[in-house]
Amino acid sequence: MNTQDKSIRASTPITYWRIAQLLVGIIGLGIFFSLIFIPEIGIHAFWNVLIPVAPALFVVSAGLWRNVCPLASTSLISRHLGFARNKKLKVKQQGKFQLISVILLLLIIPLRHTIFDTNGPATALIIGLLAVIAIVLSFRYDWKSAWCSGLCPIHPVEKLYGRKSLFELPNAHCKSCVSCVSNCPDSTKAINPILKKKKSINEKIGGTIIVGGFPGYIWGWFHVQDYYNNEGWYHLISTYSIPLVAMTTTLVLFLFLKKIISKKNEILLVNLFAMAAVSIYYWYRLPALMGFGIFPTDGMLADLSQTLPIWFPLVLQFSTTIFFSWWMIFNKKEMSSWVIRPPYAKHKKIFS
């Protein structure tokens, strides 16, 4: 991609982004209501289409998702209309929110096996609750600080995977930068969960858990089956314990390696564990979508097990692992921010 192509993409009129946000929002509403009224379609659309695409999108262009995320757009309505309170989020609060976001992520994911993967209305309920929290936080606090860059349970994954960006995009939400959050994840080059000079203890804990523990957590999650008709509540201990034990294993390994390697190699270590996490996800997720999963009917979009050759999933598994290894570790592409930082506002607020 040449410089002219990048500049054209970066200067895309905001109107086009508003149209994109509206279209994605309409699709999101369609999925939300289908979860309630047509659960079978809603579950497939959300858990077996949207969610499997998200990690790869975070890897190649987290900024694209950040620009059109329907939950982000909804949460910022009060700010765009000019009646948000715009309270400044302090650095300590920011650290607490980011740690809570990691905890929320680790709490919600196992509940997919218990109820969300098989119950459309329950999935709609959790989405609705998160939307209400996002709206309330964004009404109270400045811009994207409290939700999009704070309490959102998807944000830790964005930071883990989004080290490089294929596209140079404008910020479709912020016309000017008011420094609403310390080290803005959208506009900081090569953002990641742990490599930051000034971090609160909560940020350090949350970042370390997500980097070191997420590969094992994902592996463990795929070794738990889906449960139907509320049966999962009787297996809640195993549903959580398998991912958490596996998470602890890779976390200990990460901490050990981090201690023995030099400082200059820490970025490589973070990239390695991030690559492992997303590769493990697609190693299991892609075969499951086609009916080749460990638990054949879990997470299946279409049963192609009798149509495709038995070796086809293996080709996909190795292909995705090779791609993520190249993109996240060996590719020498310059580390860039997710989006281009807009001009600073005349009266920047100072963190305290």
C-alpha cells in the first residue's frame, strides 16, 4: 500500500464513517432482536459469525472495529449530542476499570458453555446490560475513557492483539483530543497491555493476566462442552476450573520467561503470547464452525464434516497459525496506532 492510498483512506469524510456506524448499528440491532425472537438465527449470527471474525479483525485493524463498534457508537450518543457530563477519569480509576474489564472477560466467557451459547434471550440480556453500563459511564465520564478504553471486556483483547495495523484510519468518534485517558489506546503506537512506563498496580495485574494467561485460558475453554436446558449450572465448577487452571499454567510460564529474558526482548515475548492466544483460538474455532470440533455440535455454523475431506480443517489450522506468526512476530511492518490522533483541543485536561 503506497503513501497516497493511506492518505486517501485517512482523509475519508466523517459522513462515510457515520453511515458505516449506522449500518453496523442496524445489523447489531437485528442480531439483538433475533436473539430474543428468533434465537437459533441470533445465536448463529452473534456467536458463530460476528465473534469468530472479531479476533482476526483486532489483529489486522483494531481501529476499524473501534470506529464502527455499535456499542461504542451507542455509548457516545450523549457526548455527540452535547449533554454528557464529561467528568475526568483519574489515572487510578482508569487502572481499576481496566482490571475489572479483564475480570469481566474471564467471568463472562465460561458462561457461554453454561447458558449463552445455547440461549438467545440470555445472550441478549447480557448484551443489553453491557450496553446500559456503557451508556451510563459515557454519560458521566469524558469521551471513551470509562467504557471503550476502560470497562469494556473486549478492550483487553483489542490491546493484546492490536499491535500492528494494516490501515491508517482517522478517528471516527473524536474530532479533537482532550486527553480523556492516559496513553490513549486508539492513538498510541504499538499499544499493548503491559509495556508502559507509568502504570498503576491494577493495570499491571490486569495486563499481565491477559498477556500471560489468555493462551491457556482459550485452550481450556475449548475443552469444555456446551450445556443445554440449564444443565450447565450443575457443571459450573469444571466450566471455570479447566480454563483457569490452563490460564495459570501459561501465566506462570510467561512470568518465568519475562524474568529471565532481557528487557529489549519483552516486546517479542508479548507478541509471542498474543500470537499463541489468537492462533489457539482459530485452531479450535474454525474446525468447530464446520462440524469438526472436539464436541461436534458445539459452536457449529454448518455441518460440513461429511462434505469436506478430513484433512481440510488441518490445512486451515496451520494456515492461520502461520499467518498470525508472520504478522505478529516476523513481519517488520512499522508499529502504528489504531487510528490517527486528531488535533489536540485548545484546553487539554490534565490527569491527576
